[in-house]
Amino acid sequence: MNNNSKADSRISWRTWLLLTVAACILRGGVLWGMSDGLYKDPDGYRELAENLHSESTFGRKRMLAWKPIPLEPTAYRPPLYPLLLSNYADSGLVSPTRVAFLHLLLGVGSVLITFQLARMWELDDRAAVIAAVLVALDPILLRQSTLIMTETLATFLAVVALWCLTRLSHRQDFFYAALAGGVLGLCALCRPTFFAWLPLCAVVVPLLGGSALRRIVNAA
């Protein structure tokens, strides 16, 4: 490795470290300052997670004539986020502190993967840092990270899916095709609107190159 390569490596690692520290401070500060939102349940995900943890049923309780009726299974909400939250239930209740830590990890991960994506798309480090900073400072993402809602997880899965698809475009390998398909499946289980990606991928993947058989297998 020549001196220029060593210098570039040191700069990259410093950039990774600075982005990680900055994202942790920013995201952690917002979560700490607006932690009240983690005690609310605007979309009922906490209730689904707690029922799943305590009664092994993905469902909700309803009131009938001011009396509770048995827990009813539901498919109204996508399952991935409540399934994840159910692992953070303590004595049957989802811990806001644990949710904050989960959202912090997902938020920082989104920033770092965005930086890596920009570099994979052949942008220089400066442009990649700008892209990562924009994600870190996005007011909507910051606000949503303080609520028990799917946006923080969905954003993380979106950038991971883009990373997988980018790797597949660079190297038409079955492993990356399967990985991209698995991550897109998780995306759809988090927010069904991700299903719109599937027909687009089915059209684009066969155009990436390789033998006809490989194209068909990767698209599948």
C-alpha cells in the first residue's frame, strides 16, 4: 500500500468515526429532549407488540358496551415493527428506553449506510458526507424517531435495500440477489408501499448482465 492509499484510508476511517459520533449525539439528543413521544401510541403499534408478547396474538382488544371483548387478531397494521417491539417488552410492557435505543441504532445506521451508498455511487467523500449529514439533520426523520411509528425502521430498511441492489448491480451474484430479495421482503412487512419496488426490480435486474439463466435466477 503506497502513502496516498494509507492517507485515504485514514481519512475514510476518520470520516466514519466523525459521522458516527455526530449522528449519535444528534439523534440521542433529540430522543432525550423529546422522549415524551415514546410513551404515546398513535398508531397502536405498542398495543400490538404488548399483546403479541403477553398473549402470543397479533391483535387488539376492543370495547363493546363499555366492556372489553376477547382479543381479536388483526391484519390492519404491517407486522414487522410490532414483532420487533415485542422483543423489547418488559413484564408485558414495551419499554420507551429500549425503543429509544433501538431507534438510535436504526437512525445512526441509516446515516452511515447513506454515506457508504454515496461512495458506491462514485461520489467523492465530500459529497458522501453531505448526503449523510442531510439524512442526519432531516427534521421529519428526527421527529419520527421520537414516536412509536414505522418510519425509523422503514428508512433504515430502505437504505439497506438500496445498498443490496447497488451491490447486485456491481456484481451479478445470486447471493446479493437473494439478499436484496430478503431485505425487500422485510421492507414490505414494515410498510406495504415498498411492494412498488418489486416490479421495478423485476424489470431492471434482468438488464444487469450475465447469462440468460443468471438473469432469470437473480430476478426471481
